[in-house]
Amino acid sequence: MGKLINQYKSLKEQNSEKIYLIKSGIFYIALEEDAKFLSEKIGLKLTNINETTKKCGFPVSRLEYYKKIFDIAKINYELIDNETNNVKIVDQDLSSIINKITKIDFDNITYKQAFEMLQNISNQIKQTIKSA
């Protein structure tokens, strides 16, 4: 949680007027003052991360519902998704990777061959990401 708290503080230094909702696993969470504000304004349950830090949040699956609530309540918010690496794999790269996977004949392949194939595909994906 330390990284999230540091990120939150950094974001608040940039714009203290905005409510930041940081994706953490399958939840969007608000921290500290943002959490207190959302708890008071729209009733999200406030919990403690530790003795000094509060949080509240909602499941990612309910994002569209909460976006509507934030818009109705005129809450200035931003979603922060640390899990998105901003990596763009072009269709051609993706097609090549998918073709390799779909051509595997699982009935006629040894474990060693399967491992080597997956290793090659993994290397291709890593190379594609590096060059993106």
C-alpha cells in the first residue's frame, strides 16, 4: 500500500481539487482525504488501511454505476490504472502470436516441444513490447 499512498500524495500535489481513484486489483480505491470526501458525499464505506490512513472503494465491475453517481454529484475525479502498461501491440504482431498458438497440435507434441514453443512465444511478446 505504500506505493499507492505515495502515488496518491504525488497526484494530490499536482491537483488537490481532483478525487483520485486508483485501481488496485479488482477495486478502485480512494485514499485519505479523497476517501473521507467520497464517504461523506456518496456513502462509500470508510475503512482503515493502518492507524493513520483511510480508504474506501468499489469493485471494478461497478465502475459504470459509480461513474454515473460521480457525474450526478458533480465530483471531479480521475481513474488511475497502474496495471495498464500503455503497451500497444499492433494487430500484425498479435496475429502472428495468435497464429503460433492456434497451430499447436496438442495431440502430437511433447512436453519439451510445448515448453520451447511457449518460451518462443513469450520471447516474441517481450520483444514486441520492448519495441512498442
